[in-house]
Amino acid sequence: MVEQEQIRQSKAIQRRTGKTFHLATRVLPERVRHPTYVLYAFFRVADEVVDAAETAPPEEQRRRLEELRRQALGREETDDPVLDAFAELRETYDISDADVEVFIDAMRSDIETDRYETYADLEAYMDGSAAAVGRMMTEIMETPQAERALPHATALGEAFQLSNFLRDVREDVVERDRIYLPRETLEKHGVSEEQILNFEYDASFREAMHEELERAEALYREGVEGIRHLPDDCQFAVLLAAVLYADHHREIRRRDCDVLSTTPSLSTSRKLFLLAKTRLYWAIERDPVAVFRRVSVVPYPDENESTRDQGHSGPATGRTWWPWPSGGVGRRLSGWLRSFTRGE
């Protein structure tokens, strides 16, 4: 059985390195929350091996990833509490060996690959680095309709990662010399690799970003459809994660897609605002797609003004642009939010 100390260490890793994901994890039921800490910690351990390019040569990184693979799959003993907890988790929830393998393969490819010719190439990478994560999460939620949920979990995992790639263009160049925007998209809009490496923003780069934002938003629409197939006690947390990750698009568009000058981020107050707003709509209408359409910045082709909140995708001004509910609902929501921010 996974020990409390293993959970504590895993939770600390997630809190330090994945603040947006950590917020969504906090609203999962305890039966799923603790395994999610372990899952995320395992991902970060592998990711940090890949990001250690300055302190370890490629051959050492590959050796360490293969060691992680054997330990995660229970083929080799380990004294690392995170890996030991993950190996136990994999057995408990019958997580597919194939998903562990494809995740490690994606981490290995990061050692040698720093450019992607086509979106199909990038998608193949994301199947391991992101979609496999969504599939593992579906397993630890013990989803009764897993077969129906899994294709949507794959799409949502890709959407999350694509949003991160679009947000982190500058950071990926500065810290890792990587460009995750497909060359075919850049060339289509007349954007050169040198332009990105020199952080030269122009209208052509903006149009390339718009195309990839629209691609990611199509994945969100497909992914959120599958939340209906998840256990009832997990739906809100996954919905919240989708709202939070997609909100980076709002920040990107506020900057007219200039992610070369700075890396957009969501403030803590913005995240808590979206948490409270999503919780309010969820209390009124327990349909993930309907709530996502109301709360998120992702557009729907058939959408009109009557289907979304009036403040839907406007800039963050620091003011509340929707009325806080009155009466018992408002008091319960206010109390719950205060408890949440104190970590209770």
C-alpha cells in the first residue's frame, strides 16, 4: 500500500512544479487525489532527467530513463519512494504497460529531438508525453465507461500540452533550445526558425499562433465531451483543469499572440476566480459541456451571445464581472473558497 510519506513527497513535487494541475487535483475526491500526486511526481521525475542536459550527457540521460522504465514497470527494485509508489499504483489500477512505455519513449525522444516537421510528428510525441497521462488518469479514476472516455481523454491530454507549448515558446527556446511549433505551420505563414530564436514577433508569427490556438481549441471541445463518461465525483475536477489550461489562450490573445517577448501566466487570483465561477455554474447545471461553454474561453462554432457568460473572454481587470450569488448558495461558496485557499 502506498505510504503517507510517499504521498507527501509526491504532493510536494506537484505543488512546486505544476501549480495549475495542483489546483485542479485539490478538488478531486481523496480516493483519486492521492494516486494523482504519485502519478504526477513520476512524470516530473522522468521529465527532470530529460531537462538535465546541462548536468548530464545524453547517454547518461538515456541510461537513467531506461532504469526508470524498469523500475516503474516493476522489473527492477528501487529505493526511490516516488518510483516505488508508482510501481505499486500501476499494479493496483491496472495501468497499461504500453502507456508507461510510450511515456518513457516520449521522454527519450526529447533528448534527441528539438524540432518537429509536421503536426503529425508532434502529435506522435504528445501521445506519449500527454495523451498517455490522460489515459492513466482515466484508469485511476476507475471509470466504468473507460472505453468511451479514453478517446476524449487522449484529446484533452493533447489539448493541455498544446496550450503549454503555445504559452512557453520563449521559455522552451531559452531553457531547452526546443521549438514545439510545427515547421509546416511556421513555413505556411512565412515564419523562419531564426525569427523565433531571435524572438522577432510580427504579423506572420501571430497568424501561425492563431492556427495552432484553433487546433488546440478543437481538441478541448472533443476532450470535454468525454468528461460525461467519468465517475460523478471526478467530473468537476477534470472540467476545472480544462477551464484553467484553456484560459492561457485568453492570456496569449491579450498579448496579440506575442509569446516571444514574455511567457504568459495566470495569476493566483485569476485561477481562484475561475475555480469559484466554474463551481457556481456546476452547482446550477451539472453538464460539463454546458458549463465549459459558459465559463471557458474556447469558442464553439454554433455559439452566440446567449450561450455564454457575458464576461466570457474579456480581459482580467481585477473586477468581478458576474454577480456573486446571494443567499445560502453564496454563503456556502464563499466559505468553501476560504477553506480551499487555506488548504483545508
